Amino acid sequence: MTDRCSVTYHVRSGSAAIEARAAAIAVEQSVEMPLAGIDDAAVLSDIVGKVEQIDDLGGGTFRVRIGLAAATIGDDPGQWLNMLFGNTSLHDDVILRDAVIPERFRPAAGGTPRLRQRLGIPQRAFTGSALKPQGLQPERLAQLAERMALGQLDFIKDDHGLADQTYSPFAVRVPLIAAAVARAVRCTGHQTRYIPSLTGDLDQLRTQAGIARDCGLDCMMVVPMIAGFAATRTLTRSFPEVTFFAHPAMGGAARIAPELLIGKLFPALGCGAVIFPTYGGRFGYSPATCRELVTNARPALAVPAGGITLNRVGELLDFYGPDTMLLIGGNLLLAGERITEQAAGFANAVAQHGTK
Amino acid sequence: MTDRCSVTYHVRSGSAAIEARAAAIAVEQSVEMPLAGIDDAAVLSDIVGKVEQIDDLGGGTFRVRIGLAAATIGDDPGQWLNMLFGNTSLHDDVILRDAVIPERFRPAAGGTPRLRQRLGIPQRAFTGSALKPQGLQPERLAQLAERMALGQLDFIKDDHGLADQTYSPFAVRVPLIAAAVARAVRCTGHQTRYIPSLTGDLDQLRTQAGIARDCGLDCMMVVPMIAGFAATRTLTRSFPEVTFFAHPAMGGAARIAPELLIGKLFPALGCGAVIFPTYGGRFGYSPATCRELVTNARPALAVPAGGITLNRVGELLDFYGPDTMLLIGGNLLLAGERITEQAAGFANAVAQHGTK
């Protein structure tokens, strides 16, 4: 018996053509050559992808489930992505919709339970905001972070545009911001966490994570689709005490279902929290997509974001429940000089939710 | 004067909405927050993306050119991709169509001229095939490679599905295949090159490249969209004597124009040869797309692939010209026991082309 991992694609096709199209995907995502050219019986039986099921979803779309041989994936997360969608991503009639996560890529413990314990927040939802805009000097970002933290937010993250730019090098920016947030924490007694964004190749990611850890930080952010799947997992395994927040940039929602990419694959790389564009914001995910994504991602912390306004706190917490960090970035920054009061109002609204 | 890099998007929109949509993309790909919340004049003038031009392409599609501040990109290829398309890739109304390549990412010398010199092939097109199917033992792959090389092909590459699997570990497979090809070269006198596929995180990529170099190999393959942009460039810079072939897997053609991704971005990472699905094969690129992609990629070697049959050699060389490697994989493998003769026929067809 071959150990197989089921992968689900949505394929646009006519009824007459779907069986052949499904078989072609199964070949493309495995041996990538005409079966007539294979004379090895074990390859034909154990390695070639198998079409397991085809369902007509109506409207010219079919759900195709293919069993890929686990042996072709091995233990490399990059090769896993390659087998899931590598060449087929070049065909515009196919969406990668779902996949069974192989045992070896099952998310490690961590995520929400660990964050609840560390921050001493047993039940309610978490609050968060983002340091923006890029282009500010490190001192200005640190000042902003301190004022947000004085409002007793739970998390303050780097905008994913903050990298290692000349005007704000990581090694200067992160210690300054970490110190600013630490000052606020000493003042408020509230365990606000700063989440720096890590960028670059694996060497740079590790160096930056080391700098952040030396600042006492235990939450960091990474962009798996840019860093690469293999680098992301190596990073998360190298710093097991850190909770990694996965940012969805380059997620290309139209071709890989966010329920899979963000809800399953990012946690499988070791990320303990997943940031995603919520329904009703400036990105187009539906409530159903958001619900499935969040369910998939547990126990990773769900971090809906992308244009959330303060007046939506109640509605979003009703929808997502408490194992959530509400991330309000740009809309909080509109408060200007009143940022601490706005942050406090936000923190308070979340704390009060459900107690009414 | 701010140094800006122009980026071109194709946006589906109504006429009335396009100006606001373009402005929103310019904000999303730079400061990612409401402009009203920014009180720093330098950020507003130098960092916020600028809509430079909007053209109506008809059919509800607009071409939007945005100038991004070069300072936000810096020298990190991952951050470059992030600024080009990070968050906007999550919107399904936008395709990343083109970008001016910043000076610091201009492709290094190498590519076709270096390959011509090394292989001693001054003018004609190159031939290549691929080692498949995955699942074969290293000995079988080496045997196949030797028989192909006896047919005097110029290049024999790993299938991009060959990684570091248990049944065929890189460190076993690559030296065996390299030795097999070297035996054939001693027999034929023809400078056949073996191109192993490198996988994993940066540590693994470097280790594998070192193993390959120790086998005397000077051509290797990498998948930039899986390895990550930053890792790919670090790799190409670490092994400047190697010509790296970029494989397009995970290229998501429907969202990032292949003319840009494969034609410009992959060479900018240091790859000296780009593999792409040709028109008329099993992927859907048009002749116009292929022509522009190849023009963009020069002096990188153009490697059309994806279902090429032997009877198309003349047509494809007429179309692509001689700075090309024709990559015939699966269709050559259909020859079974006659693989050497088929490879020789292929090599001969390319050598004869244009001399008739």
C-alpha cells in the first residue's frame, strides 16, 4: 500500500473533458511524462498520482481529488508545495482548493493556548495594531509603538512593508521599538508584545530572529510565500520558543484557496498565528471563506485584518469568537495625537465584549 | 527627487472607478494606511506610491503604472517582490504585468554567451532533455542520463520533481548521474552538461550546489517561486561560476505575467537560463507571450519546454532563433530502449536546422 496524500483542485472544464483533464493533472503533479514511457511497474503503481474522485459542482466547475504519493514529497516543505501545485499553477483553469496535511507537517503545539498563557489572557480576544507607514525613522516608529502600548493593546506588529531598509535598518529599529514597548509595559503592567517582521534569505531571517530574541521578544512575523516554505519551517523549528505570525502577502488568493494556504499550510510550517484579510474589509474574502480558514488554522491564533474599523469590534468578535486577535492598523493611526486614547478604547471594547 | 521604480498592473474596473482603484493600489503597495493618518511630509512625498499613468485597454481592463519608491525596496529581492505585488496579489482584479528592473537587480553577465563558450557551440540552438520519472532509483536515472548523453544532447536536466527523496537522495543521485554523463562525454567528445535540480532552504541549496560543483557541474536548476527570491539570489551570487536555470513552477501565470516573472524577474535574481512552457505545448501561453518573455530574458538562455515533440524542432527554432535550448522531456522518453537514437536524432535535427 502506497502512502498517499489527497489534494483537491477546482477545475473549470466541460463534462466530456473532465476525466481526461483530471488524469492529466495527476500526471503533471507526479511523474510529468507520458505514462507510456514508464516501464517501471513500481513507479506506475506507487508514484504516479491517482484520480480518487470527481464531483460536478455545477457552473462548469469540477472538484477533483488526487492522491499524491507521500514518498515524492518527503520532508521538504518546498517540495510539498511543488507537488501540490508547482506546474499546475501555470494552468489558469485550476485552483488548488484543499489538501490533507501529511503527518510530518502537522502543526506543532503552540498558537493560541501558548499566547493566552504568556500574556495572561485566559478568555477574551486579543487586540493588535501595526506600525506604519514605512519611511518613518526608527525613533518615530518607537514613539508610535510606545503610545500604542500605553493604550494597553496586546500586540503591536511591524507593517509587512518594514524590512531592512536604509532609512530604518532592522538592527536599529527593532531594539528601539522593543525598548519603547518595554517602557510602556513597565508603566501599564499590561503584557503588550511587539512583533517584528523578519525578511530576507534564511541567513538574514535567522540573524534577525536572533536580534529580536536578544531583545526579549517571543513573537515574530514572517511571510511564507516570500521567504519560501522551506526557509519558514527551518526558521520556526530553529526558534521553538517563538510564536510566528504568518503574513499572507503574495498569497495569490485567486489560485490557491486561502482556506488551504493560510488556514492549513502556514500552520503546517510552524506558524502559531495567521494574519488574513477579513470579510468586509478592503480585500474580497467572503464570510464563509473566513470561517473555514479560521477553523482550519486552530490552534493557531486567528488574526483578521485589512481595513478593520473600531466600530466593527463587536460584530467581528461575535463572528470569530475569542481565539482571535483583532488587528486594527491604518484606521487606528488616523487618530494621530490621540493614538493612546484610541488604542485604549479599542483595548477596552475587546475586554468588555461578551461581559455585557 | 525620489528614485522610483515603475510597476505596471492590469486592473479590471469600470471607467468611473479606475482612478480611485489605481490610487488604492499605490497606497497598498507602499504605506498601506490611510494617507490622512500620515503627518510626515517626507513620507507623503517620497514614500507613498504615485499613480503615473492610466490607460484604458478596452474590455473593462486598464493598464495602471505606479511609481514605487526605490528606498522601500532596498537590496532584498524578497522585499522587492513584496513591494511589487505582496498584498495586491490577494485582490483578484489585478494582474502584475510589468516592472522596471532596478539597477541593483540588473542581471549579471553570463547566460547564453557563457554557455556557448563553455560548450563550444558558437551559433546553433541547444538541445536538452529531462530525467524522469521521479520514483526511479539513482542507478536507473544515471543509466537513462548516460544513454541520452550518448545521443549527444547538450543538456540533461533533472525533472523539477526530483528533490531529495528517500528513494533517491540528492547526495547519491547527483554524483552517480554526473559520472554517467562524464563517461558518455569521454565516449562522444560532445560537451553534454548535466543540470541537477536544487531544493530546500538556503542551507540545503548551498550544500547541494557544493556537492554538484564537487562533481564538476557548472549548470544547476532552481525554482525561484519555491526557494524564495532572496535565497535564489544569495545562491546565484555564492556560485558565480554556475549558470542557474530558473524553473517556472508555482509561477501562477494567471496573476503574474510570465513575460515579467520569467522574462525579467528570474534573470534579475542571477539565473542565466529560463525554462518556460512554450506555446503549442500542454500549457496555455500564447506565441506573443513567449516572444516577449524571451526578448525580456536575453542574454539569459531561453528554454522553451512543456510537451515539445520532435517534429516541432524546425518550427520552434524558426520562432525562437538559435539562443535557445529546446527541452524535450517526456516525448523523448517514449522512445524507451531507443532513447540514444532518438536523442541523436533530436541533436542532429537541431544541428542541421538552418544549414539546409
